Amino acid sequence: MRPLLVSLFVLLASALMLEARPKKADQKCKSGPVDLVFIIDGSRSVRPHEFETMRKFMIDIIHELDIGHSVTRVGVVQYSSQVQNVFSLKSFTKREEMVKAINEIIPLAQGTMTGLAIRYAMNVAFSAEEGSRPNVPHVAVIVTDGRPQDRVAEVAAAARESGIEIYAVGVARADMTSLRAMASPPFEDHVFLVESFDLIHQFGLQFQDKLCRVDLCLESDHGCEHICESSPGSYQCLCLPGYTLNPDGKTCAPIDLCAEGKHDCEQVCKSSPGSFTCTCNPGYTLNQDKKTCSMINYCSFGNHSCQHECVSVLSGFFCRCNEDYTLQEDGKTCRPNNLCNTVEHGCEYQCVSTVGSYYCICPEGQLLQEDGKGCGTCRSANIDLVLVIDGSKSVRPQNFELVKQFVNQVVDSLDVSGHGTRIGLVQYSSRVRTEFPLNKYQNAEDIKNAVLKVEYMEKGTMTGLALKHLVENSFSEAEGARAVSRNIPRVGLVFTDGRSQDDITEWAKKAKEVGITMYAVGVGKAVEDELRQIASEPVDKHFFYTSDFTAISQIAENLKLNVCAEESQGEIEVKDPCACDSLVEFQRATMANIEQLNQKHILFKHSCIGGWWQLVETLASERLDHLEFSIIFEAHNRFLDNDKLCFTILAMLSLLLEPSFHILACECS
């Protein structure tokens, strides 16, 4: 709290100085905005004539204040064993109204609960609801004649901490220790003790003198050139920023920082009062730091046409490229040295830059996907995979979370999409529940999020019922399985931790009979015989077991090798090479290839056997030994006639010309 507004001296001599100084009859205090609350003791120990003296004390001070809504606001609180709000800071804006309210106060005539009154002033009297203003000095004047009957030290400290400046005025029997506990420091300015209520006017005069002091800067010829700053009974002259006070103590002189060397200009310093500006010599321009200078920047003319950066020199400019770029022959344009650093390449693992281009690569053990950017352990490994997980009560919630992590680890190893691998999830216990079918989600992220949201079922272990559901429902076209005619491998993976409570034999067999490749993963108390019964042949590649749930992540790694098998290479129709249409297509393709060689190899009109063997020998003499082929014909233990021998030679020749056309086995009658 500002001492200029509210500090109080208790020296009686200052009161005499106030009386000795003449005042105008209508002079009022011009102290500035202040919120003032009187806290007066109305206990039974205060005699009636003493209470009247206290009334006059408050009225005398109010008469000297500049009362108003925007200047000084006044409130009065009376206390004894209880607290009475006589009027609040917002109640009156006119002096006459306040005087009338003070004259109407009736003493409470009970105990002396000073701590209670201070708490009321802090929480209520100086609240915004009662008219207290922020950023305005808050002043409380406590007048008491006795020792408090409650604790005052703690509540007074809280009041001071909240910003209230407290004056403690003790009369006659007042306890000095209690007064010091209430008042703000320094105590010599805020504690006042008089022998009787008749002498309380001395504090009033002192208090008025501090609030209504004479401003010598306004009422005297101070002679300050710039600024006059008033202080009690005195003043001092100050200068505006950039000026210094002369020895006469009144006039001011400009501070020349350039002459004093207090600048950091590189070339020219121009002084102004208390400051300076830097300028440059002809041919130079001031930099953004406003201190250093640079040669005129020819690049700033805007006609350089540099693609990246223009560098100004004494006689002109030249173009320069950013890092990882090379300046072209035109001296203006730039070409990236590494496209991977300058384009959105989209490579999942690593981008490799070449001259004017780039390509993506994958880490060891993974394959580049068809988009040329993504990586995976199974390129184009398109399968319909349904995972069947055990949700019985023996699994337990914490292990079920590990099972879900196992499922997501399997998902991460696959190329999931609507046209690639589709994944469905089934949970079973005493009943079976499809968590999501094969056609529900089209990408791995959605599937993994759905897996994390799966709720644990608990109860029994009906593995046979789950296998029945897998065969009859999960691989139906209604639930997203692709048609059998498209030859998309169907894979079922059963995860269980215990013995089935129903028979699994029938539906484990049917699952494999309808073409589902079955994997069995067991943990803990899972029965090996049941797992082997579920798994497809060879069982060793389709059956996994671990005693501990924490080890199932390793099983997920091992599963990648089998689920991403070479035969699962997408929607490729596998035809019987000995079927009639296959033989016709094979012969047509071979004859077309022979026709294309007519210009290079002359075919003599020899017999079928001689002519064809000559052509085969001619082609074999060329560098075709790297082609791998295999043809197996069985003729039911009969020698091949000429036509069949010719057909055999055609087959060999076609393999030389089109090594991708393989007949692995063919039985012809």
C-alpha cells in the first residue's frame, strides 16, 4: 500500500505543525482514490461520552476527505460480541449522508471481539460486492479501548496479506501488544495509543495531515525545467528521458551518447537526447540490426531470376543453390542432388535417389509391395483369414489382453485390403460371437482398433461349437469370404488355453474337408491331441504351443512364415495342365512362337521328328542353358508314336521360348 496515501506518523509534534499551517476555509483533501473503512469498538467498556468523541473523530476526518464515487469511499463497521455493518463503501457518495448515518449509530454494548471484526472487514467490507475497488489503496482504521477477547494476530496477518493497510488506535486500557499484532508495519506509523478518548483528535489531525498534505509542486514556484516531484514538505526536480539534471538542480541538458562513445554503430552515429541512430557511408545500406552496414544489395532490385538464392557482390550478383542442390548451366536454376529429400516419395522404409529419379527399398526379410512404396512380409499374399480366440474364464482378463496383442501382431504381418487379405475375428466361450466378419474392415489400422475394443466373454470352452460356427458362417460369402471359384486360400486360426468341453472331432475334420487351412495355437492347459486334431497337414507346420501367455508373441512371428506361404499369391486361377482346353492353349501358344522364329531359323521340310529336333538343337546351341524346365509325360507304359513325340518336342521348344510356362506333371492317355 502506498505510504504517500495512507502512512501515519504518531508523533504529536506533526499535529502541531498541521495546526500551525494556515488552510483555506473550503480546502478539502486531494489524496486521490482510496477505500477507507472505520472499525470502531462498541463494547460496554466504552462510555457514552467516549462513544460521542469517537463519532466526532470519524466525522472530522470525513470532512477533510474528497468524498465521491471515483475518489474516496468510506465505510463504517461497529463491533462488540458481534459485527454490525453501519454502512458499506458503496452506500453513500455524499458527505452529508455519511455524517447522518454516523450520528445514528447505537452502541452494541457487549464484548470485544476484535478478531471477528477484522475478518468481517477482510471478507465483506472490502469485497467488490460492498463497493471495494481493485487497484485502489484499502485502508482500515481500528479504534478500541480494551484487550481483544479473541485471537487477532492470524486474522490481521491474513488481512494485511490481502492488501489491507491497518491503523490501530488504542485508547486508555488498550493493550499495546494486541495493537502491534493488528497494525501494518512500520509500527511507528500505524500504531497510536492515547490516554483518553479526549486525545483521539490528535490521531485525526495526524491522519488528515498525511492524506491532505500541501503539494509544493502545485503551490510554489519550484523552477523545475522539466518535472517537479513532490514529497512531504518538499519537492525535487527531475528530467525527461534522454536528459540529465544540471548542477543547479533545476535545468536539464541533453545526453549525447555519440560524443560519450556509448554506441555500437559500425560507421556513423547521429545523436538525439539520450539516444542515437546509426547511419552508413555512401554506397552502403543499414542492416536490419540498425547498427551494421552492408554494400548495396543488387539482388534486392528483383531482376536476378535466381531460383533459390541471389548473392550480391561489389560489382553485381550471382545465383547460389540451397543445400543438396546443384546450379545448372544457365547459372540461375537448381537441380536437387537427392530427390528423396525434396519430394513426397511415400517410401515406407527407405528412399534411394538416382539421377533425376528415385525408388523405394524395404528392410531385409520384407518385400516391396505392388504400389512400389510399402513393405510387407507377404507381397500379394491374398487370403481370407478368420481368427477364433478362446474367451473362456480360464484365460483371465490380463491374458486376454495378450491374446488381442497376438491377434494384432498377426494382422501387422499381412497385406490387408479389400482386394488383398481379409481378416475376421470370432470369440467363443460357452457360446460363439462374431466380433467382426471378413468384409467389415478394409485396412489393418481399423482391424487393430476393433481388436482392442473386443470385450472378454468369460464362461466355458466350447471349441467344437466354435469350429462349427467357423465352417458354417465365418467363411460364407455373406460374411465376406470370396467365392471358392476365385481360389483365394481360406485360413482358420484357433487359439485356446484349455480342453474343450464339447467334441471337436466332427467339425475339425469338416473344416479341412471344405478346404480351410487350419492352424492351432495352444497355451497353458491346452490339450496337444486336440490341437493336432484341429491343425492341417503337415501338423508340425500348423500346430503351435507354449506354456506361458507372455511367449505367444514369438508364435506370431513364427506364423508369418506359414501364413505368407508361396502358394498364396493372389487371385490366380490354377488350371489342370492335362485338361483339354489347357493342351489346346499350350499348342496354340507354341505354334505362334514357332511362327515368330521363321525369319531367324529356316525350318526344313523334314519329318516331324528330324525337323523339330534340328530346331531344338539350334536353339539349344544358343545361350538358353539358363532356362529351367521340366516336362513329365506318362503314356501308360507305351512308346510314344510320332505325333506324341512331336508334341513332346513342341513342349520342350515352348519351354525354351517361354520359360514361365511350366508343366509340372501331366498324365495323358
